[in-house]
Amino acid sequence: MKFLVLNGVNLGRTGMREKGVYGTDTLESINRGLAEFVKAHGHEADFFQSDIEGELCTKIGQAEGVYDGIVLNAGAFTHYSYALRDAIAGVKVPVVEVHMSNVHAREEFRHKSVLTEVCKGEILGFGKNSYYLALESFWL
Ligand code: DQA
């Protein structure tokens, strides 16, 4: 299978911002680990990060027929992006929503995701392992 690991706004600064919340590993090193993990299980993955909402929507729209699944950490877009929600609803590719932090144990505005309803499932609160668990969900 082939997967797309998609990260949204501010996730490019993982390892540099709010280390107590998101850890000290950079997104690049997390993605390297994920690439090895996926390969070790006989699969493939592409990686993309953008701070621009529309670029993420475009990537999702182009995923049909290319990817078997998308792992998406949309960052703060999670909480208000109807554009991303529509992009997910508009493709047949299953999307697993991911968060490194336990958003339900944080500020109230993070308790609501406008994406979950159109996603296959959601994994949150396990730091970088949230990405591993989300990928694994496609083949377990
Ligand atoms: C996040 C949680 C979001 O609320 C936040 O805006 C992020 C990261 C997470 O991975 O825990 O940027 O998606």
C-alpha cells in the first residue's frame, strides 16, 4: 500500500516549538522514522507539510487513485477548516486524523475537530507514536 503523511500549519516547526507538548524530534526525523517503519512492513509513503490550507486541500484532492490512505495532522486547521473537511469528504481515500498531544486535555478550542466526522478514525495523545499507530491502522 502507499500512504500520504500530511502535516498542516506549524507542524514544520515540530522539535523547535512547545517542546514540552510536541517533543524534541523534528518533523524531518519523525518522517524518516515513519518511512523506515512503512518500508519494513512492505509499504510506501510520501510526506508533505504546509502552513497553507489550500495546499493541503489540493494534496488531498490529488490523492485519489494514488494513495491507499492518508495520515493527517492538520494542526490548528483541525479546529476550524471547513475547506479541509470538504476536501476529505470529497475523496474516497480514507483519512486518519492524528494529533501528537491529547487535545482533550488542553484548551477548550482544541476539543472540537471539524474533521473527525469525515475521517475514518482519529488517534491522539501518543506524541510521534500517534503517526505510527495511524499508519499501522491501515494494515493491522
Ligand atoms: C496538534 C494539536 C492542535 O491543537 C495544534 O494546533 C497543533 C498540533 C497536535 O499534534 O497535537 O498544531 O494537531
